[in-house]
Amino acid sequence: MIRIKNLYVDLKDFRLQDINLAVSEGEYFIILGPTGAGKTVLLESIAGLYPIKSGEVWLKGREATRLEPEKRGISIVYQDHVLFPHLSVKDNITFGLKLHKQTKEETKAALDWVVELLGISHLLNRKPDTLSGGEQQKVALARALGIKPEVLLLDEPLSALDPETREGVQKELRRLHNQLKVTTIHVTHDFEEAIALGDHIAVLGEGSIKQVGTPEQIFRQPNSEFIARFAMARNIFTGEVIGRDNGSATFRTKGTELAVVTDFRGKLHASVRPEDILISNEPLQSSARNCFGGTITNIADRGSTLYLTVNLPPDFICLVTRRSFEEMELAEGKKVYITFKATAIHIF
């Protein structure tokens, strides 16, 4: 559906370079990355809003690199909605339809369809400044979907919303996509949002793509320290993988040896997610091959969960629920044990 080949965009103070992507028809594709990574520039380059220095953009089997934006069959929704304040909700939605020179009958049919789709008939006569953030985002989606685009581009659509509204709009986006199957590219810096919505994820950093994969691959199998840190692996170590005579492998870092499952050997990185580490007051009797005693040196309270730093050395960050924290009477300075499987360690 969408193919981007060797894309290079030069904005003088920022560059996108060597961008290669393939998005299947009907896919919900996430472009994920930190602030300043170039996510919006990439999105707008697909839409034709930036001049491309070199490379190609293909849409549904036809090259669209030099095609005018209005001829690409693309709708875009921004995080600040960009609704016309002087127009009613109805007029905001039909604005795009009129630009596409639809007849009155076609405009009315499209309006009726998209209003029912999003459940916003009660908002039609109101002005944007009287709407909540979630309602404004629904109107922006209605305007974008009203022209029945082949591709829907979403630029940080949830970032300006409060947590409760964000969760509601996120569910709405998933429902709409399941119903319409319109090819969607969604830009975000929020990893949880990417995991919840994306079929595939491309992680962008400093103007280039660092990794492309399923949410599980990005989450569990980062290909670099950049990805591991952005995916909040938290426990990232530099060391050496050593093979044993019995065919097993050990990762040695800061005087501690971890049992790992990998064919790699030599100086590498290892990551372990905090939620994959069990913490206990006594050594656990389990099949897990890594069990170490250490001391809690820091506690970061996150409400329903807590992050505990346990020093062996090195430092391991572990995730526990508040209930477990209270039942185990955990505190800074307390001696504890951490346990995790060899397969929980990712080597890269």
C-alpha cells in the first residue's frame, strides 16, 4: 500500500535520511520516537507537504513522490485538531467535502455517515471552543474520514488529552480501524500507546529509522541500546558473552555472571525488563537459572506500582505491585533476592 524508498528530506536545520518503510494495506502502523526525532516531518513528507530531496514515495502501486497533496487520497489529523473556530461542527466536517467538489447530495450522505460512525450528531451546531478535548478530536477525525481517504495520517492525536479522555479516544481509534480498515500511520512518542494500537512499529531517532517490527519485537527484542532505553527496558548492561563446554552461555558484567540463552559471543549488551524480575525475601526454588542476593538502594513510587533498585552489583531495577511491596515489608537497605529466567535476558 505505502512504500518509502531511500527517502531524504533536507530542512537545513534537520534531515530525514535513508528512510525505507513498507506499510501494508489496512494496517495500523506506528511511527514512534522521542521529541525532535523527525516523526512529523516524515508524516508530512508522505502527505506531500515537504519537498523531497531524493528517494520515492509510492501509494497503492503508483509513485506519488511529486504528486500534489490533494491528489494523494490522504487525510491528516494533528494533535491540536486545527478546527476552524468560526465554523460550526457541521461546517468543519463538510469543509473538506466541499473542497473535493462533492454535490450537495454526496456531501449530505458523507456527513450523515461519518456523524453516525463517530456518534457526534448532538454536536453538529456547536462551535469548537465549546467542545471538550475528546469531542474536538472526534470532530477532527470526522472531517478527515468524511472524504473516505485511502490513507489516514495521525500526528500525536492523543498527546493533548487528559489520561481518561486519551483512553477513550484510543479505544475509538481501534474501533474505527477495525470497522473501516483504512490504512493508518500514527505518530507518537508514547510507547504504551504504540503497543496498544500498532500492528507494526517503526522507531525513529535523529532522522533515521532505528528498528522496525511488531510491538512484541520492539518491546522484547531491541536491536540497540537506543531502542532498549526508549522501550524502558531500564536494565541495560555492557559485558561479554562466554560459551561453556556444556553448550550454555554466560553474560559477564561488573563481576556478576548471568545465565543467558544466545548464540552470540563476545562483547555485547544485555537487557532485562523490570517486570520479568521476581523479588523475594528468601531465595526462590524455581527453574529460573538466575538468582542473586542484593540490597535495595532506592525506591521509586509510581502509585499502584513501585520500581526498586537492587544492588548486587550491578544495579537491577525491579517492578513490584504496591500489595507485594507492603506484604513483603520492603524498604531501602533491606537484603532481598532477585530471580529471572535466562530467556528473559535479551542479548544484542
